[in-house]
Amino acid sequence: MKKISILFILPDLETGGAERIVTTIANNLPRSTFEPKILLLRKEGGYLEFLKTDVEIVDIKTPRIRHSLIPILKEIRKRKPDIVFSGFGEVNAYLSLFISFFTKTKFIARETNVVSKHVTRKEIRFFYNFYNNYNKIICQSDDMQNDLIENFKIKKEKLVKINNPVDFEFINKKLAVSSRPESFEDDFNNIVAIGNLSSRKGFDNLLKVFSHLKKEKILLHILGDGRDRELLHKMKQDLGLENVIFHGQQKNPYQFLKFADLFILSSRYEGFPNVLLEAGACGTYSLANNCPGGITEIIQPGINGEISNIENHEEFADEILTILEETHDQVAIKNSISSRFSKEFILDKYENIFKEIVI
């Protein structure tokens, strides 16, 4: 039986959600049935070292997404994969216009966000007029699926909902070698937030929340980097927040999650936040902003976390204090995630879609 060749497309393998998912899928597809390759615009990123050696990397050495379309189309024509799996919104959009040129290849787009919230540039939104050209579009949450139907007129039969997988084996290996971060103080509650330093992640709101917690023995540890770095550092200074520490991007964020007293997701919108799943996989209770992107599908109040409105800064601060006074069952938190989002359960769904689409 001929193996099903799949060409995954990403900008790079930096340590983000889409990159983690594609790495997990490519690593775990059974080689008796599938032959995975990953096309990168640039061969860089922290997940390169976790990718199995039998996954071929195609590096087109293109620094900008807007210049990547012709090299991507040339590689598809040259390699003639059975399936092209595009895992990044902007690339997905550009590709949609050219799918009809490749009659023997099936195309799958995996959306990473609620599109109407995330895609604001008119020149990119234009390409979503051709999004129904995809054979299947994978959404991680009901919010994403409904958004594509209501705002982009995507046919319902094109959409497949598959939540993000959690690789407990990978996380547990990281946790086994994780020591308590030196920046965690014993007589303080240590709270962790992780994400790109951009408006989407809502760290500006989180800093305003912590302006109401200056007198409390609480430290906020923010992991990540991004274009709003200087803006947020200045905001911290202006608000006089000595209780907030920016750590930049961390190779092993799991050591922070493992020893945290609470994880906070402050995003304005999400797709299906991996970091919220991973916090639960580490046994850490979460408090999430009530934003679009599958939050209500992940959080089970009283078991693995709570949901509140971060725009009400004082109320959110009070919710933090309430949670820190409670005790939470780490085993129950982990089970809440593993029973619904374990790698094996989710990867079966991907395998089935890949097989169905080429028959």
C-alpha cells in the first residue's frame, strides 16, 4: 500500500501553539501509513530539536510570508504530495486562491484563531472569499467554527472540529527535570502568565489588574517576548509594579507552570489555547478571561479553573485572591485535561481525516 505523503506548511518552528501541534502530529503519525514532511519559510525555532529525524524539513529560506507564495507553490508542484496541510492563517489565506491548480492534491487548512478577530487587513481578508476551495478546514473550537460560517460564508461540510492535543509524555519528561525557578519567592504566591507580548494576549489588562494587588504578597511572572515588549515594560514602570517580573521567552516554561500557585490567561481572543491545556497538564489551576476561542470548552469551573472578565480589573483581582485562598486537587486538574485532550485521542481524529480525504 502506498504511503500517504503529507506536506505540512509553517513559517518556522518557534515555540508557539501551531508549531507545537504540527510537531506533535508529524512525530506521531504511523510511518507504515504516512510520510510526513514539513515545509518551513525559514528553518529556525525551538521545536526543531524535538522533531523526529525521519521528518524531512523543506527550507525555502523566505523571511517574509508575503514573499513565500511562489516558492511554496513550486514545492507543491515539484513534490506532488497527497495532502498539503497549511497550519498558519496568513499562508492558509494566500494558498486558497491556487488550490484548483493542483487537482491530485488534497488541501487542509488548520485555523489558529477566531478569524474575524485576528485577520483585520483587507488585503488578507480578500483571500477568504476562496476559502471554500479547501477540502477540509480544521477548527479547534466551536467559536472558530461558528465564526467562519457566520462571517466568511464557509460551507459547514468543509469544517471539522478537532481540539488541540496535549502531549503528556513530552510534558512529563520536562517536568521530571524541572526545578523550582529561582525567581519564585517562598513567602509569596507565584502566578504565571505565558504568551507573545502583543495586544491579543491582553497583558496590558493583566498589569492593570495587578495594580490592585500591590499590597498583596503575590508575584506575577510573565513569560514571552514580542512587539509590545517595551510598551509593557514602560506600563509596568508607570504603574509602579514591583510585583511583576518579565522573564522573556523560556525554553522550559513547564518548570514555571509546575510550581505556580495559579496560571492566568488574559487573552482578548484565542483559537484553542495550548498553554491553558498545558497548565492543566502540569496540575496547575487556571483563571481565564472570558474571551472567544474555546475557553468554556477547556475550563471546568471548580475542577481545573475559573472564568472571569478581565476588563473589570478590580473584580478580576478579587477573583485571584479568592482562588489563592482555596486548595485544588492536582490529580483532578490533570485528569480533567487528559480525559478530553490527550494526544492519543486527538491524533486519532487527525489520522482519520487524512485517510478519509485521500480515498
